[in-house]
Amino acid sequence: MSNYFGCRVCRHFNLDGSCPAFAPRPIPLSIISGEIKHLTPLPGQANDIVYEHISELEAKERLEQLRALRVTV
């Protein structure tokens, strides 16, 4: 996939900032910052969950929900 927009518009990102790809640990800073694109499973990752873009409508709704929670986006 060539269009990578980061965790906040990934199908697996939870509003509490967690992701099942890394649970129970937090999302690594290199991933959440966008330094590394999570397009393939990382070494040591316990599953094969990777970035999956949500639709534009879902992204807008997600960003509204994050803003309502006062999360910086």
C-alpha cells in the first residue's frame, strides 16, 4: 500500500491510543510518530496485524471523536 497516513486512520487503532498489533504493550514511538510505516509485521510482533486504512468518512468521524476526547491530532 502506498498511501500511509499513520495510526490515527488505521482500522486497528483504538480511541484510547492502543492497537491490538502491539497489545498489551503500547504502540512503539517509531510507529506512532510515523518514522516507521507499519505495513508489514515487525520482528517480534506476536501477530500479523498491520496498517489498514479506513475510509475518508470513517477517518473524519475518528478525528471528530479524538477531538472530542481532546486528543492532539
